Amino acid sequence: MSATTLGLVAAAWGVVMALSPLVQIRRMIRLGSSRDVSNIYLLVIVVGFAFWVAYGMAIGNAALVVPNALALIVGIATIAVAVHLRGRVDAH
């Protein structure tokens, strides 16, 4: 497998990984609670995505920028939903 092919496959899988927190968002909304989600963990991950986006931009590598930028956006959305639901009282 060439480096170009590997880069494309890795970038495509990165997009899948970036979208995976949408499953967590759906679960939080369905349960009406985010008590099982660590906001600190999410924050650490989001900061990491921001660093990878910055690095990818610095070296001009779209294979790093695109999936990590998408992951950054979805990560921020996940934090926003978790924080919004944190104050709710569980119905269960």
C-alpha cells in the first residue's frame, strides 16, 4: 500500500472516528442526562484535536486537518450537549 493510499484510508477512517461522538450525543439526549460522561475527558480530547488541526495546517496536510477539524466540531458539540444536560435531574 502506498503512502498516499494509506493517508487517504487513514483520513477517511478519521472522519468516521470524528463522527462517532454523535452516538454519545444521541444517547445523552435520549436519556436526558450526561451524568455518565466525563467533561474533563471530552475537554482533553477536544484540545488534542485543536493541536492536530493546527499542526496539519502548519505542514499543509489536509489528511490531518479535515478529520481533526470535524472531530473538533463534533467534540465541542458533545461538550455543549453534556453541559446543557448536566443540570437536569434524572428521571430514572
